[in-house]
Amino acid sequence: MAEAELKIWMEEHVDGFQGPMRLHRLAGGQSNPTWRVDTPNQSYVLRQKPLGPVLPSAHAVDREFRVMQALAGTDVPVPKVWALCEDPAVMGSMFFVMEFIEGRVFYDPRLPDQTPENRAALFDSMNQAFSAISTVDPMAVGLGDYGRHGGYVARTVNRWSKQYRASETRSIPAMDALIDWLPQNLPQREEEVRIVHGDFRMDNLLIHPTEPKVLAVIDWELGTLGCPISDFAYHMMTWRVSPDLFRGLAGAVTPGSGIPTEEAYIADWCRRTGRDKPADFDLYLIVNLFRMAAILQGIAKRAEEGTASDPDAHEVGARAVPMAQIAWDMARRL
């Protein structure tokens, strides 16, 4: 770790930076190495592209930097970003520096340690943050070229059908059925073009240290332009899957829990974004459940090949089967 080079770069590119500094790796951020930089006066977060060869479009920390920089003047809560370094000579790969926000991360959306009142307030704050993303005009914030315009849902189905076939380890009848069914049943409306986060989950939010309030939406690695309904449906999968399958809420939304029902949460998003609930919303859910099943199948493939980084990869990959089955059961009911 070239800390001397990094210190010189920080002094030149980060306003107000003064050493000495201390650098340590943060847990999480497995996809892109993430570091905390501490100085006597301030702390920063440094997010770095992995060292070594990576896929051309993967680990795009420059895109993360760009979207958070563009959203800084909007209602979307994002960390302040300071600077982007594209010179690999400094740390071995491209990276950017953003503010360090003291906050909590909740991995279990059931929020077992919170009161019903805090759960209700936190879900409302989360809904508000997502609604803010859905209402930003990308052209107005300089992100008109951040992704392709239109055809987002069709591209999602096509891409993940190919990814699934490339990582297939055994026959999953529900996936075969969905690959045939989805292209014939895509939503017919013309898609709005909005910024999509691509992986909006509770554990990609920083929550105030003591209050039930979202301070920042993080991990924009999959951000692009696309369909806001589909992006919201990815978030809403949480209500359709069980806690043991994929950090879900199925069976956990009970009267008095403080967790809103699926219908109530969707209604809040529609109210905040000025739209009616799409009659075919379940179709968007099916697309995203299919996408998640394909991602899980990719983990299963890596586990079989012995290249998975997660020690539980076999167990995680096996969840592709029940995830696909949920999607196919929903498709058959439509």
C-alpha cells in the first residue's frame, strides 16, 4: 500500500486535507475494496477498483463517483464525494474519496432490535430515499448519457437469460420456463428514463446512529439509466421472499410490527413519485426474481468450480431453485 503517494495525492486533490493519516480496510465492500482514511481533523472513505484484471464494465468506481457527484444537489441522500483518481500509480488502481458518514447498517430488514415505532419510521425514511431517486430527471443533473434510453426490462431479461445459461450446473425447470415465458410477456408501456440504483436494499443504506433516518444511499456500482418501476420492484422483492432465502420479509409483516405491508409501501412510493400503481407490477417483480435466481446460479457455478470467495457459496447458490420457483409460480398466476 503506497501510503506516501496517497497522502501526496490527497493533499493536492481533497480540499482541507491535512495529515498525518491512518488507513485501514473496512468490512463489507467485497466487490470494490473500501478503506477508511483517518486524520486528526476528519475521516474519509476511499473506494477502489480491485487490483488485477477485471471485466471491462465491472467495478466501475468512476461511475459510482459520477452519479453521487451529480446527485449532490438533489433530495437523494448521498455522501459528499471529494475527488476521483484515475492514475493507477497512486494506489495500483482507480479510486475515489468521499466523506465518512458515521451511521449504522442493518442487514436484517425485520429490524429485530428496533421498536415498532422505529421500524415504521425507518421504512418510511427508506421509502422517501427511494422515491427521491425515482423522481430525479437524469438530463437535469448531467446524467443523460449515464446509460441507454429505453428497453431496460427487455435487456435485463436477455442479459440474465444468457448469464444463467452460461452458469447452468443442473436443470432448473422453473428457469427454463421463465426464459421462454418472459420475452412473450414483457410490459407494454413506454419506459420512463430515470436513474436506477440497481441494488437498493436496507444494507446499502447508512442509518443515523440514534435516529430511524436514512443518512445516505451507498453502493452505486450497478447504477445506470433505466426503468424506475423495475428498480423499485427489485427493492420490493424483500416482501416476497423469506428471511432465510434472501434477507426477506415474507411472514414477518404482522399487525403491530411497525413494518408496512407491501401494498402500503407501494402506495407511499406511488404517492411520492406522482404515479398510480402499475396494474402489471407483479410482472416487474417476476423479472427481478428471475434476475436474482440467475445471480444465485452464478454463485453456484463458481462454488462448483472452486472459485467462489464466499465460504457458504454452495448453500447460497442452491437458493437459485426456490427463488426461480417463486417467480414461476407468480407467472403462472398472471
